[in-house]
Amino acid sequence: RKLADHDQAEGINRMSSASQPSTTQPSELWDWRQLASLGEQIRNEDSFSAQRDRIVAMTSRLINGDVDVWLNESIFRLPDWEDGKIFPPQPTLDGMKRAVKTGKLHTQNTASRGTLAGIPLEDQGITLGAIQITRPKGAVFSSEELNLLQGLAQMAAMSLVASHRAEVEQFRLRQLNLVREVSTQIANVLDVDELSARVTKLIQKTFNYYYVAIFTLESNSNALRFRSSAVAPRKGRKKAFIALEVEEGQGLIGEAVSLGKQIVCDDVRADPRYRFMDSLPETKSEVVIPLKIEDRVLGVLDVQSNALHAFHPNDLLILLALADNIARAVDGARLYSRLRRRADQLTLVSEVSKSVTSTLNLSTIMREAANLIHDKFGYPHVSLFTVHPNRRIIAYEAGSGKRSKKLEGFTLSLDNTAGIMVWTARLGRTILVNDVTTDDRYVPSPLPPKNTRSELCVPLLFNDKVVGLLDIQSDKVNAFSEDDQLMFEAVADTMAAAIRNADLYRSEQWRRQISDSLREVAGLVSDNVGVDEVLETILSELDRNLPIDISAVWLLQDGDLCLSAVHGADANQLESVCISNPDSIYSMADALMADVPVIRRPDDPIWPSGLTAGYVSNYSSIAAPLRVGDRP
């Protein structure tokens, strides 16, 4: 109004006669014109400190004295400001303090402090700051100067508010653009971890929050899985990546999941649910928003600030909109992941079936199956074993992962009382353990690495007999689902049939080899070759067809069994053992009179070859009678 009055007075003067006295001096008009330009200058500045400098410069130009300006930064500061604090929380000069306290112009004239004038910057009852002009040895302020100071303060306050409103509007537009950008990111990302990394970075950068993180709630579990976080840069330190471990119901994050409602904490120090973290020492306020689809809680969006009361209602509206978008994206990514996993499962069954029908070599079948499972699902340890009930062992055949090389030749006893694989082989049922520390049957592997947390062991069954095992281990808890079990059981059925076919093929090859050996021996006999050459050929063919260490032929001569040929031991030593241990030769005599080959039992006396080799009592041996009709 004052500015309008002066403009009107200037127009009247121009229309008045030259003899009419002027009511407004040209210098005064010039002061008001400068004030009018101050508003435009403040609004054109793009930083808070530059606006302060404009007010100081204009005041110094219009009124003599040392000018100080204090602005109430908490009113103006927006979340995405990156510069540090410019002004203290309260004014430091006496004139400013009195002006802010009373809300009025304050003047003071003392011999010690000189002359000063302080005036608050107010708009609609809100104190935005204060101006103080000091004249250490100057004249007292005139009424015209004080009027000008009041006009300047009013103009500065209105301009600051207008500038702030425009900046707030731009900030809101940036927030809305963030929602749009997050929606765009969501549309292009189908991996939850990648989605979380992008979204947390966008939110942190746009709002300049201290810490932003996303957690998802694992199915069939009370644990929240950390996905990604973004942390504001801290002076003198690298930008950190901080992961929190949270259980449902634990702290503000876990509480929000349990309740299914957002939690806004304006001062974390006053909330007993808040968990102080050494890695986030500057947190002062926090908001936790559940990621929900209808009534299903999928996870949380956690936002922390290093300022008290940091979350404006408008900020919460934006964060809620973001949380809704993130929840839909997480749900979609999970659905896609399940579909992709199901497709991988079906593909695996198909590829294993194709692989096992392309070869009858057992080692090749098992190695390719282990590699397929490892490549499709990324499990660190995949192993395949064969089970041998007669020998009472579980033998490693093929695998993938760090253990595979060291497991070659590894066996387990079927008679062990512990071990998930042993129990699976004995029961003929799948055993799924998603936390091995809770299962008494689990025995850590003697070979590295020793970080197994979950194990799935599936029997390979053919005609209800366990012919092998598929053992998969993971370094993560809850690594396997019921769907995984069903899928690997289907793979195991295919593998069992393949093992059976490979065994049949191997048996057929062995029978052909035996036939060849028999023909070889028969050919020698028909050629009237000497007995010694025939016996030597028989032992050579036995060595080729059976897993033999020592073999010998004993012939009956003048009522006594005599050593006629031997492989794998010294003939003289073997004869000496027989002479010094006559009981051992009786076993050979018993075999001579038997109708079928005799398999030595562990509690039987040790036979001559076993004594010669120094075997312990549980070694394996077989003796077959040489008979022509009924004559031994």
C-alpha cells in the first residue's frame, strides 16, 4: 500500500502546477523503487545464502550502518538441500533477539554499544528472520530511516515467502517426477534386488534423506530379507552401503510388518522401539511404510532422516504412493520369478531326460545332470551318489561346485548312525532341511567349504530300491521349497531309470566280456595247450573281468590240494603260509566239495591268500570248485 501511495503521489506531482509544493522527495521515490526491485532480486536467486546477500546489499545501500541478517532456516530448508547449515537456530545479536521476541521494531542508543535497530521479518504471524543495523559511532536513526527499514523488512519477508512457495512447488514437482520415474523403472525391471537398488537410490537422491532401504518378507519365515539401501554422502567418508538384519516384530521396521501399518517417528530417541545402529549414528527421525497388496505385507520401505520432525504430510503422501508402486512391482517380480523358476524346473526335467537318453555311460549321465542343476539354479554344491547295499556304502559319482574334485573316491558307510544322506538311503524318502543347525541328523562334511545352511537329499528309486542319491546343499537358510522337492523328485525318477539302464548296459557288456573270456579259454583247451598256459590264461581273464587283488588255482594231486597258479602274490610265500597255517587250507578243501562257489564271511577263518596279503578279517573272497561231473 505504501508503494502504491508513493506511485500515486508521483503521478499527482506530474499533473500539478510548478508552483504547487511537492509532498515527496525524489530520493525517497528512488528508495521505494529500489525496494520494489529487491523482491524480484530475491525471487531470482537460486540459493538461500544468495538471498541473504541480496537483503544485506540492499539494506546497506539504503541505510547507513553495518547490516546483519538472520533467517529462520528451519522454515525454508527443503529435504533435498545439499548444502550445510547457514544460520544458527536462533539469532545471536541483541537487537535481533529483542525484535524476534517482541515481533516489533527495536532501537537502542547507548554510549557503549552505539546505535542499533533490529526488525523482524514476518509474514502472517510467522517469524522468518530478522535484520539488524548497527552504527558503533553513528547518528540516531531518523523516523524516515526507520520507516524505510520497516518497508524493506516487509518487502523482504513477502519476497522470501513467494520465493519459498515457488521452490516448494518445484520440490513437489520433483517428488511427482520421482513417482513417475519409479513407475518407469518398475515397468522395466523384473528382478527384486535390481528394482530395490534403483528405487532406494532414486528416493535418497530426490529427497536427500539420510538412509533409504527396502526389505521383503520371506515366505514361510518371520525374517525380513534386506534387499538394498542408499545412504547420503557423509563428509570425509565414502558413500556407504548399509544392510540391517531384521526379524518380524523387531524394532520399528519389524513392528510395521507385524501391524501392517506405517509408523512415523518424529524423534527416534523418544521411541523405545527404535534400534540404534552404530552404522547409522545420525538418525533422528524415521518413517517405515509397509509394502502391501490388499492385506498381504510383502515388505517395508524404511526412510531415516538426520533431522527431527523431518517428514511433512506431503512427503508421507509421496512415500505412500511410492510404497504402493514398489509393492506392486515386488509382487510382479515375485510372480515372474516363480514362473521363471517353474519354467526352469520343467526345462531341467526335460534336459535331464534328454541327457540320460543320449548315453549309457553312468559317469557321463551323472556329471551332466549335476552340471545342469548347478547352472539352472545356482546351488553351490550338487552331488550324485550310487548306493551299494551289499557293500554297505554310498559312493560319490559326480558333482559340481568347489567340493567336486575333492569328493572323487569319497564313500560313506550305510551303517553310520548320522548323516542326512545315510538316513535318506536307508529310509528311501526325501529329506529337506532348510536349517541344518536344527536337525540332529546333519553331519558337516569333512571337506571344505563348511558353510552349508540348507540341504535337500532325494533318493533315486527303481522298483522301490534305492540305487542312488541326489544331494543339493546351499549356503543360505530356507533355500528350498516344496516345489523344489517335487521337481527334484521328478529328476530323481529319471536319474534312477538312467542308472538302471546304465547298469543293465554295463552288465550286458560284462557278460559279453565274460563270454569272450570263456571262448578264449575254450579255444586253448581245444588246441591241447599245456595246463600251465591254460591256468595262466584263466587267471588273466579273471583279473580282466572282476575287481581282484589276488587270484590262485589249486589242483587236487594225490589227495592234496596244491598251488598250481597265482596272480597278485608270491607263489613261494603263499605255499609257506599254507604249510604254517594248515587250517587255512581246509577252507579250500571245503570249497572243493561244495556244489556252488563259496563266499567268505567276515567271521570265517582267513583264507591262504588273505593271510599272505595280510588282510584283516572283513576282506572279501570267493572260492569256486573245479569239478568234472561228480569228480573234484
